[in-house]
Amino acid sequence: MSAKNLDSKGRLRSRVVGFRMSESEAKELNLKVAASGMNKQDYIIESLLKRNIRIVGGRKVIREFQMQLEAILEELQFMDENTDIDEDVIMPLKVVLEVLTADEAKK
């Protein structure tokens, strides 16, 4: 018989939960997971159970923000004044703003 796979808090997590998402929903989830510094499983569990998500600041999170902001800047530089901003550009900005706003509220 195989050994039980316990998490870091000694809980046995034997249930598998799956669901489908659109591409844009998956991108947003991945951005929020990266911004949180948590792994995806822990982030989803915390989110679904209505717990507060604690952003774990560190080099990984800062680098993720930097990459997202650089990509947004590049996208914006190639747009002209009459072009509507695509949701793929706005969504990462919303996530970064959400994290920064939550961090300011804690102070």
C-alpha cells in the first residue's frame, strides 16, 4: 500500500476537483496565482473558501509584476491614440492594482 500524501499541515487531500475555464479566465487566474506567491492549488482553495489571500512578496512576485508591466508597456507603445485597449492589456493591470491596493489597505 502506498504512503499517504499529506500536505504541509498534515492534512490528507484525497479529493480531486476539476472545472473548465475560458482562456481569459485561465490567464487571470494564473496572474493572480503568480502575484500571490502561492501555488495554484493553495490559491484556489483559499479563494473558494473565502479566506483572505495573503500576498507573499518576494523576488518571484516582484519579477512577475515586472514582466507583466513590461509586456503591457510594449503593447501600449505600439498602439495609436484611436485604438481601444484590449482586455488582455487591462486585466493584468487590474490584478497589479488589486494587489497594490490591498497592500496599501493593510498599512
